[in-house]
Amino acid sequence: MIWAEKYRPKSLREIVGQKKAIEQAKSWIESWISGNPGKPAALFHGPPGCGKTATAYALARDYGLEYFELNASDKRNYSTLKSLALPSSISSSLFGERRRLIVLDEADNLNPREDSQATRGITLLLRSTRNPVVLTANKYWEVPREIRNHCLLIQFNKLKERDILSVLKRISSSEGLEVSEEVLMEIARRSLGDLRAAINDLQAVGSTGLDGLGYRDREENIFQALARIIKSNSMQSAKASTSGLDMTPDELLTWIEENSPRVMTDLRSIAEAYYYISRADQFLSRVTRRQYYGFWSYALELMTGGVALSKKEIKFSKFQSPRYVKEMASTAKFRRIRDSIASKISEKCHVSRRIALSEYLPYLSLMIKHGKSLSEFFDFTEEEVEYLRKWG
């Protein structure tokens, strides 16, 4: 059994690092129970793996509500909402007068133009509901305004390493897993605030030892993203599949290039996919030449949406890491230097490590190549400066 599911919090007391959000959620659900809700819905927003869906599940259990969820795989068009969500919202439960908590996840993936029927359906649901509704999103501002206006916004913060560490210790003890605190701390550190990813890494260590870490934290995310890209039927959803990935567009392109022919069934689709891959590569090379990072957006659309729309049919095939990634994964020194640089940029510039790698590192590398001295400000070592000189 997947540990992230096995140890899913069953009560709000088990949610870590989200005290303010929990208090807001409890106050909102209690206003529903008292018959005077200020807003019909709550929008739980924050980074992946911070406890949004887990909180909704625990909220339902703590307050005796029947939990009803529409996953991202459900087609959220008007007819689906009308036949599934709306009746369950207005009608009583089959088990009597027990209320339901309706959860709509990934609300920020709705496109106002492409998903206009779904947007209307959710808006109608929120206007008519007799039961509380929770929506989840990574980026609340990407939820259509007509939906957002009916919601109480509740922010979930990125989890701190100490919070993740406490959960990992508890799970290790429960599973009888003998892992040093140093290893647990490393898992917490590389999770970048994503508790779900940290638990998955702990399970990998329990199954395969320390070799289960390697590049696994990034690979699990990229494998999931690749699957979503390939299955997408629109430019917008394919591009949205890359949100939260801890890699630059150049790295993502190599993964897509490596795996597209593995899942496409006919040569015409493969040829068309490689056309878009080559066009994306052209824009990435312009980024390097002109130092204009706005081209990254064009490249992302081509390598994700272009490739996704190229397919006619797909077949099941195991995704594989590009050869150069396998080489890097075997070089602990490379990862250590890169991660150290990202941490220092993150601390000085007050940004996430992902942003530090994707947006700041290219500029710093260029400045160092042109003789700018940044070592004192960032406290870079000679080894790190040399890495930056050779980067790109």
C-alpha cells in the first residue's frame, strides 16, 4: 500500500504546519453547521503536498460529513456537474439528513474559454448548494473569478522541513524502519515542502535502501507530468502539467524528446511531435543567445501542447530517463553543488529553490562569465563559481 495514502491524516489534529488554515477551515464549517455560512465554498490554495486535500478529508471526518470528491480525471463539463455534483449538493444524503462535504480539486486547471460549461456548472452549484463545498488549487488567481467570488480563500503555506521531519519520524517508527535522522532530514530537505513527495521517498528508502533516493524525487514528478502531457487534449492543459516541476525547460525538453516516440503508435505522429520539439529547441537557443527568458513560454507551449496534439493514439510504455540525467544521477557531487547554489540564491533573494534554479541561476551564470564577482554576496565557494562558469 502507498504510505502517502496509508498515513493520510484522519483528523485535523494530525495536519502539520497549517495552524491558521485549520482554524479558518473549522470556523467556516461551523458556520455551515449553525446555518449561517458567510460563503458557500472555501478555496484551499497553496503549493503541492502542503495538506489541502488532506485537510478537506479530515474536516469531513471530524464533523461527521459524508465526503464526496470529484477528481481531476472527472470531466467537469456542465452535464457532469449537473448529474453528479449538483444533486448531491441540493439533496439529502442517502443515509438521511447527514450533510456532505463536496470537494472539487485542481480548480485552477479550469480554462474560462475551453471549460466554460464546467465553469458555469460550478458557479450554479455554488449558488444553489445546501452543503459545504471545498475547492483546491495551487494558484488561487488562476481559478475563474466567477467561481472565486463565491469562495472564502484559505491559504496553505509551504511546509517547513521540521514539520515534514516530524511526520517522517512517526511513519518510520510505525513501520519499524531503521533510518538515521540525518537521512530523514535529507528527505525532508529535498522534498521542497511537499510532504507527499517526502513520504514517497521514505517508502522508497524502506524498499530499496538509500539507492531509492537518487534522482527519485524529481523523476516521480517528471514521470507524472509526462503522463499528463501525453494524455492532454488541449494546449492549456498540457502546459499546465508542468507547473511545480523542479527543472528548467531545457531539461524538460530532453525528457519529452526521449519519451515521445515510446508512447506514440505511428510514424506520422512521431514526426509531427519532433517538429514541435525542434521548434521548442530553437526558442531555447534564442534564450541563450539573446538572454530574453520570455521565449521560455513559447518553448513550453511547443514542447508540451504541440507534442500532445501530435498524437493520434498512444500505447503503454514505461518512461525512461534521458541518458544525461542518468549520468548526473550517479554523480553525487554534481547534485550537491547545484543544490547548495540553489539554497544560497533562495536565502538571499527570498525565492523558492525551484525559482532560484529556473530563473535566477541563468542570470548569475551569465554575470559570472562576464567577470562579475558575486561570491562575497552569495558566499559561493570556488567549486560553486566554477560550476556557474560552466553552466549552460
